Amino acid sequence: MTDSVKSLPLTLMPDAILQMQTQIVDDVTSVETQSLIDQMFVTMKVEHGVGLAATQIGLSLRLAVIDADGQKFTLINPVIIKKSDERITFPEGCLSIPGKEFEIIRHEKIVVRYLDRTGKTCKIKLKGFLAVVFQHEIDHLDGIVIAHRYKEQADLRRDLNL
Ligand SMILES: [Zn+2]
């Protein structure tokens, strides 16, 4: 990554693009997609995020980057293929909702299938914080932000006595 890669302006709530389903990425190894991924990593770093979805820079694509727990991931067309019954609750922030945190209930363990930036199919088992970050970013790709999740989980919080 070179210094010439510029960070991109963030899309903030209630921008409509944050609330839309995104499109499959089918040109993973194209110059455009590769330079977009570089720009997303730079933007995430500049904004001090642990994850950034394409919708957060105004693009309707199933693409997100993550830098959490000392590990970097590029998630292209990710799908959660397994979810544990055990739950984890964590105060989550979002670059698109500055200054706010929401206690979101997530699956404690998940298995995700995705393409990495070389187009290789990957399958990864995650738990705890990394599982939370992956679920947060994959929610973005389905047009769901934490403010929606929080509202939707009112009954679940009551059932779990939270
Ligand atoms: Zn977010």
C-alpha cells in the first residue's frame, strides 16, 4: 500500500445506501476492486475503525474490510453458514453513527464463507470479538445498522433478561 492511497469520505446515517441490500462483487481481481480495497483499508485506519463496509463509503457492494485483534481481513460476498445458539453482548460503535454505542446481542460463534482479495474461497470459524465484528460488517451488507438491530432486539433483550 502506498502513501498515494487516499481515504474516502464516510456515509452517515440516515443515508439511504446504508439501508439497502448490496450487490455481489464479481470482478474481485480487477484493478478497480483492488484499489477500492486499498482505499477502504486506508479509510478504516484514518477513521480508527475495526471494520468498514462498502456501503459506508457510498457503494452498494458486498465488500468489507476488517482490522481487529491484530488480524486483517478482506470479506468479499461473505455468508454466515453456521451460528451458535450461545449469545454474546457487546457495546458496538459504528463509523456511520458517530459518538453512539448500542448493546447488541450476537451469536458468540459463527462460521463464515467469503472470498479474499485474491478471489480464493475461505471458510473461517470465529468467536468472541472477531465474531461480533464480522456480524456487524455482514449486517451492513444487508442494509442493517446497529440502530436497527438494537430496536429489533427489544424482545430478545427481555427474553434474555438483559
Ligand atoms: Zn458499522
